[in-house]
Amino acid sequence: MSDEFDFEDNELFEDDAEERDWEVKESLESDPTSRVRTTILEKNSMIGLLSIRSATDGAAICKVDPREAFPALKVYDDPEMAKKWFSKAIRTSVERGWRVLYDGLPLEG
């Protein structure tokens, strides 16, 4: 992973929680009260994306870094913790030279 976005392999993307992650993902997809917020960033003609989908019982953050082959997804049991990491990721990215092009309001449903 790149240092440009505030995601650290050892803290955020752990393989041992894969089964739990699938359960939370299914819950997020089926929860009509879930909310989505997407942020589009730009740096040196590259476009990056950070998105969070949260519900009452969990949340997921997706990062699309143009320098990586695949998007990265981290699932959280605690939606408040995910919101804190999402905000920190945006803040740190801006500090590292990324410019926020779009920071959408949370979409419900």
C-alpha cells in the first residue's frame, strides 16, 4: 500500500477477520438505514477515492488508489471507529498533497 492515503496494512487490512467481514458486508448491503459518503481526491493528475458505508452494526471503508492494482476494503464492527478512520484518512491525504475534489454528503438508504 502507498503511504499517500492514511491506511496501514498492519492496522487496517487484516486477513484473519475475513469471515466476520463477509457477515458485516451482507448486513451493510441489506440495511435500509445505511449511509454512504464518498470523497474524490486528486494529486499529480491521479484520481483517488475514499468511501464509507455505515449502518447501525458496522461499517466499511473502501479506498481506490490509482497506483494499486485493486481497491482496498476494510470492514469495522464499530461504525463510529470507521468514521474516525475515514476522517483521519482524508485529513492525512490532504496533508500529503492530495486535493479534495468532491466530498459528498452522506447518502441514506
